[in-house]
Amino acid sequence: MNFKKASHGFLLAILIVTGARAAAAQGSSTAAGKAKGGLDWYEAFEGSTDSSGQVMALTSSATYHFGERFRLGVGIPFYYNRSTSTTGTTTNEGIGDIFVTLGASWKGSALNYGTSLTGSAPTGDSAKGLSTGHATFDWNNRLDHSISILTPFVDAGVGNSISDTRFFHRPFTSFGYLAHFEGGTDVDLSHSFSLT
């Protein structure tokens, strides 16, 4: 086995495990009843791959929790996109749009509710597809309820730019109004690792 490939695979595995807890740092929801006080630093490494290529993003962000209810976060993604076609392979890399997120959550006896408003500034290169070239927003809402290690949830929101999710990253951004919906369950395997 090639040592260079093995070392890259090992580094990728470390980044994925390290970033698993922060997979929802940008735009996606987090469990509504799990807010806490203080400052959190997130490093999230996410990506998608299919026959047209790979899209990877390393997002650095910091979130300050004001008690158990309100939070303010700021971050920036770095993208590495590799596309393959019949004409060859192209790569685009660079910073994306800087974002700020305001959020709040309420824990109830039957349901937990969380809401977040994320705004971004057009700091990425729109010619490479790393930015829309416009300021964007995404307002997201989540209802969930924890049952032992399971947390079933429903997530819905509106925005003016298509956003990446935990499950799919696009090699481009687009500008226009949209609504998004998601439902499922989180499985909390440990303090720093969960499956959705």
C-alpha cells in the first residue's frame, strides 16, 4: 500500500472523527434541548462524493452560549472541490462566505424547540461557485424530543440560497428563495459522537 495514500486516509479519518460533533455548525440544526453556557470552538470536516467528483469543506467556527437559551456564532468555510467530466478534471478551492448565526432554544417537557438565523457575507469567489456574490440568510427551526439515546426531530426553514446539509454538499451555490425540510432521528452514541 502506498504510504502517502495511507497517511492521507489516516488524516481524513482523524478530521472526520474530530468534526463529527460539529457537523451541524453551519446552517443545519442542532438538538434544541442541548444548549449550554460558554464558548465552543468547532472544526467540521464534511464532504460528498459521486460520479461527478468530490466536494469537501473544512469549517471553522466559534459559538458563544449566553446561558442555556441564546447563542451567537461566527465562522468561515474552506472548500476543496474536485470535478471530473469527459473533458478532464478541475479543482476549485478557497474560502467560502463568512457567516454569523443567532440562535435560541427552549427545552419543554413534551418537545424541545430551537431556532436559528444565519446570515453570510459574500467573501467567497463567485466565479468558482464558492459564493453567490450576494448576502444570504437561512432561518431554521427544529422540534425534537429525546428518548434515551434517540432524539427524533423535524427540521424546517426558509432562505435565499441553497445550503449544504450534513448529508450532501454541492460543488456550487445558488441564489433564490427556497424552503427546506428534514426529519429523522439522532442517535447519541457518546459525548462527542452521534449518528443521524
